[in-house]
Amino acid sequence: MAGPLGEETQLNRTRAALYILPFVLLGVGNLLLLLGWGLRPLWAFLILPPIIFVSIIGYIAFRTGLAGNRLDDEESPVGER
């Protein structure tokens, strides 16, 4: 059996943060690129809320195991009853 529930939860949070980090960095890099091109800051920061929203949804999905493989939970293969 795995460690106590607290350690498993901490591991899931760390793993979720590591999975989401590249997407956050790409989004922030895109924001900086737009600002570097001379786009007005208001228009450049309009892409920030979708980046944050998708990152939070992805973090929740990875942390709770929603994005995991659900085929292991089935008791019998498809077609057999």
C-alpha cells in the first residue's frame, strides 16, 4: 500500500504542477513576445485570462486523476459479461 494520504496528495499536487508548468511558460512567453512586438499592453494582456483558466483546469484534472487512464478501473473487458 502507498504512504499516508497526505504524502499521496502532496505527490499529486507536485506532479500536476510539473505537468502544467510548460503550458504556463509557453503562455507567458507568448505574452512577452506580443509585448516585445510593440502591441498595446491592454491587448496583449487579453490573452492572459485564457492562459490562466486553462492552466487551472489542467492542474485540477491532473491533481484529481481525471486525466488518468480509466481503463484500469474496469472489471471485465468490453464485450464480456
